[in-house]
Amino acid sequence: RKTVWKLSTGSKELDNILDGGLESQSVTEFAGMFGSGKTQIMHQACVNLQCEDRIIADDSIKDEILEKPLKAVYIDTEGTFRPERIMQMAEALGIDGKDVLDNTFVARAYNSDMQMLFAEKIEDLIKEGHNIKLVVVDSLTSTFRNEYTGRGKLAERQQKLGRHMATLNKLADLYNCVVIVTNQVAARPDAFFGSSEQAIGGHIVGHAATFRIFLRKAKGDKRVAKLYDSPHLPDAEAMFRITEKGIHD
Ligand code: ATP
Ligand code: MG
């Protein structure tokens, strides 16, 4: 087993409840209602990947990771990837947004088959020599939710989603990648925590994602992130902000 490393979210508080940041060799799920900041966190992660001081790793593994330019794959199922937002976040950190965009492969998936195929193709990119260390799926669940409606399709949906999660977990494991996914929930947080079926994917995602974070809006630009059901970290909450600069404390 390779040594895990971590990618900062941009918020110290949020990094702290994750024991340092987004962990490699794991899938981390961000769930929350519309506007809770899931897509913003995904964008910030792509920017942070190009910031050496936002990569938290032991010296030996850091050298190995940084051997070649770091690259991300962003599977966008909702058409919400915004290059301008990447530029804005990069500028706030004093790095060149063009470098971030050059090192981020954006794949627009219009349906779940495309989404699954893109995830499966990432391994080919790595074998071609691309140093892919971050994989984003935004959103993990929307295509499945749209295509497999009704009780009769539930089993098939869960089975496909399970296969997709297995692909992502394998990538994370084999290539020491950080994998982050989003999951929109319609319900209020209390309903969400009361029933695992409230979040589409239910226990399939629950068991396949190592870290699960629920985001909710607070006052103004503030957001609350709650880590829950982690195998080795305590449930905990963090407060962060979303401003023109991006994600920060
Ligand atoms: P959905 O479930 O609809 O996809 P989401 O959780 O992905 O929602 P985001 O798109 O990440 O939500 O968050 C949108 C919010 O982020 C906006 O309402 C705004 O508060 C904030 N935001 C987005 N862009 C900026 C910006 N350039 N400057 C400041 N705040 C911004
Ligand atoms: Mg979004």
C-alpha cells in the first residue's frame, strides 16, 4: 500500500475535520442542497492541486507525486464547470489559472453511460503518462436519478451506481488519487440524517465513499460542513466561507 497524501480544501477548519485534507486512496462525497457549495469545492480542489503548499504529503511521497505536472479529471454531468471561476480562484492564490485549466481534463457527460465510460477511461490517460492525482465527479448521482426513475428501476440504478463507485475506488487505490464526488439532496438535513434513502444512492454510496460530508448554508457566505459515518474519524463540524476568492475559513 502506497502512503496516502492529502489535498487541502482551502479551508483549515474543513481540512481539520478531515484530519488534514481530502485523502488519497479514498472517495469523499459532498452532499447537500442546491447552492450549498458542492461545485465550488470541486473547482477549488482543481486549483489547489496546482499549489504545492496545498499538497500535504511526506517528503518522499511528495517528490514522487510532483515528479510530473499534476493533472485532474473533472467529469461534469450538469454543465456547471466554469473556467472563469477557476481563473478567479487561481488569481486569489497568485497562481496562473491557465495552468490549472491546462492540467484539468473536463469531460461533459450527458448521461450515465458517458459518465461511467469517462471514469473507466481515466486509467488509459494514466497509462499514457498523465499524472492524474485528482478525479472529480460533479454530480455523481444526477444522471442516475434522471434516467432510472420509479421503483421498478431502483435495483438497476443501484447496481450501476455501485459499479461506477467501484471504478472510482479502484482508481483512487491503484494510482493514489484523491477522488471527490457530489450528491445533491432535496431534503433538509434532519430528514437526510434520518433516512439513508434521502440521498440518492443510499447505502451504495454510503458504503463506497470513505468520507461523507454534508454541506449546509449558514449566514451570508458561510457554510457548515458535517463529517459523518467515517470509519476512523469522529463526526465533526466545520465552518468555512465561499467568496470571490474561493473556499476559505
Ligand atoms: P447544486 O446542487 O445546485 O449543484 P452546489 O452545491 O453545487 O449546488 P455551488 O454551485 O457550489 O452549489 O454554490 C453556489 C454558491 O456559491 C452561490 O450561491 C454563491 O453563494 C457561491 N458562489 C459561486 N460563485 C461565486 C463567486 N464567484 N463569488 C462568490 N460566491 C460565489
Ligand atoms: Mg453543483
